Amino acid sequence: MATVGRALCAHGVRDAIGGGCDDESDAYRNSATRQPEFTVVVVADPSTGEVYAFIPRGHNFGLGSAPNTYSAKPEFVCAVARRLFAAIVDHYVDDYASCEPQFALGPARHHAVKALRRPSSTQGVLFMTAYTLGAPVSAMKHQPWSQRPEFIGVVTDMTDIHRDAIRLWCKPATREKVSRLLAGYMRPGADMTPGQAASLHGKCGWAMLRARMGRSALSALITRQYRSHGERRVDDALRRAMTILRDIFTSDTPVVLPTRPRPWQPPIVILTDASYDEAAPGRPHGSGCLGQVIWIPDDGRGPPPGGGRTPWRRQTVQSPVGGQAIVGWLSHAAVEAPTGLLAWSAEFKTKETYIVLLELVAMAAAYAGDIAEMFRGRDVLHFADNQSANGGLVKGRSPAPDLNEIIGETHDRWADLDIRPWVDYVRSEANVADLPSRGAGADVGAALRMITRSTAYLLPELVKRRL
């Protein structure tokens, strides 16, 4: 809804904008299957001990593939409503969400009820389309058009959409329910079965809206759900994850989505790299070095703060689009990885190499210290040459608990700085951060020449136009 609302604003709609929600009646039971004989339920009568087997009606809700196979039906309903009647509607499994300006609701028929009260609205069109296609929506669960619609546990507040922003709130009932469950699981000696972890994970969708910093916490629930190996005790990893989730669900701070575009500025470019040397006498877990190169467009405020880096140098970058020369400040830094960092990671699991950990720490370190304030409210293009580290940051979680903690803290920092990062891969031979990470940081001239030659090559096609 928020995405459509912002798009309507961008296209000049000045009327009130809102949305509504609908739900298909008995969604799975009313969905025919090609092979119903493969779904057989066997139950025993506790009083007689007799065993009965029967084929239930409709689609099997318990199959892991059920949501994907079922969703073809509501997707077809939405496609018909959109293409034939220009309805602004989409779905999440069996829940439909619509968004439109108030003038598009059309005249009201006061003698009708629910969605049919406004038959030319998106919800009215959806009601008739779904009914015609044999997948009727529930009249009892119909939520009419509102500027604060509720959809799958999230309240989308569009009352100030034309003034400054859309605000997303967690539904109060959902917040109270999840907080109560978390308090119970965090009691000393509490247990959590895989089924309970799955149930809690399903109720914590709001956490994924918090700039993805909640995804790292949800990773611990996923691990308990699928890889528990019979474990029921709430361990330290689960307790840390639930502490993060508790803080998210007890906070009443909304997610704010500005409806006005940010003033355009060239993005900040960061390149990071790490090196790792294997274990040796006196270094049981090996050693490593972290390197970074940062280019910040000149905004007239002079060079950024030092923060332990080499002195900032003015560096002109040739834009790959249009050939525009953009002046900025370039610096690089290198630091030995703390031995305690590798020892901490080894407490979770002994590894043959710690390079992915070091690559992630190098990426996270770019947003620490006084230099990070220069990133506030900016677009950042971050390049690194390790696909595993890049993928973990993009997804917002990792099955490895040590990597998961670093990823969660990095997303928390991104949210605090209000930056929009784009993490992408750069080949090692084009990654200028490789120089400081391998002890060649003193060769500043080589770093300057290398980044000048390779800037156009570094930027993927999708983000070249940002420069």
C-alpha cells in the first residue's frame, strides 16, 4: 500500500489516499488439487482404538509448498482485476490489499452492504471478479477503504501522505501478543520447540520492516525451527535474538517512508577488503588485516574528519554517464584484525578460514567512528569482493551465529544513519581496497590511479546513473 500511495503522490494525485483489505473465504478448502489422493489423513478414535483414513477437501495447508502452489489462484484473480478493470490490487497468499484515491471509490449504494456498497471501487471490482472466478472473498472479513488500513499486522497511516510521509505501525494487538510470547520464552529454564519457533517467526513479520535489522534476530528462530536436532532449551543465541525482537515490538516508533524524494546528491563510494593468514605459533586462529577506500563527493564543507585514516586527498572521478567530472575526497585505511575477534568467532565454531568474518567486519567498520556522520541521509555504493559477505548483508541474516550478529549490528547502524546502501560485488583485481588490506596502503599514488581507471568499471549498470 505504501508503495502505491507514494506512486500516486508522485503522479500528482492530491485527493485523500487510502486502502482496504479482503480475505478469501475458506481459501485452501475451496482450492481444488490435481492429485487429492496424495493427501490422506489418518486418525485414531481414542475410545475404541479404531483407525480411520480419509481424503480431506481441498488443498493441504500443511505442505511446505502449499503457499506457493495456492498463490497461483489469487494471482490470477488480481491479474484479471488489474488488466480488465484497472483495479489497484495485490495479494499476500489469500489476503488482498487495495489502494486508491478517494475519488476512485465512485458513488455509494446505501442499500448494499460491504464491498458492494461501492461497486466501482477496487474492492467492489475485486469482490465481483473473485466471485465470478469461483474464489469469493469473505464478506465478514471485509475491511473498507480507510486512510489507516490494517494488512497482515501492519497499520499503514496515509493521513499525512501529502504533507511529508507515510507511517507504518505494528498493529497494537500483534505487538501485545508477540511481547507476551517473548516474555514467556525468555523466562529462566524456558523451552522452545521447533513448532513454537515457527509460530513465533510467523508472528514477527513486523521485525523485517525495521530496516532488516530484525532479520538477523529471526535467523535464530529459523535455525531452531529447521535445525534444532531435538534441542528444546532456549540457548544464548535464541535469548539474544528475542531481546532484539522484544526491543522492536515494545517500541512505538513507526517506520517513516518520506513521500518527497530526497535532494539529489552523488553517492558515496566505499570499497572494502580483508586478508587472512592461517594459524601459526602464537596465533592459534590465524591473523588478518582489514582495508577500506572511501570516496565522498565534495559538498563544499571541506575534507571529512580523519578518523585514523590517511589524509584526505581531492580526487576527481569521471562519471560513466555523460562524462561529468565529479570532485570528491578520497582516503584509505588499514588495520590489523584484533586477535580477540577471531577467538570470539571460534567460540561458536572452529573454522578452517575466517575470511568471510573478516570481510564482513571490514564492511561494518566503514560505518563506525566520526567519518560515519558524513554518510547520514546519503546514498552509499558499497563494493566488496566476497560473495558470501555481500549476500549476508543483502539478505540481512546468516545461519552462522557470529556472522549473523555482525550483519544485525550493521543493519542497525544503517538505520541509525538513515542511509540507503547498495551492496554489490567487485572483482578482486579491480578492488582498490585490496592494497591497504595487504599492507600496500603506503602506495597512495597507486590507489589514486587505480580508482580513477576503474571507477566506470566498478559501478554496475543499475547504479551508474546515480553518478
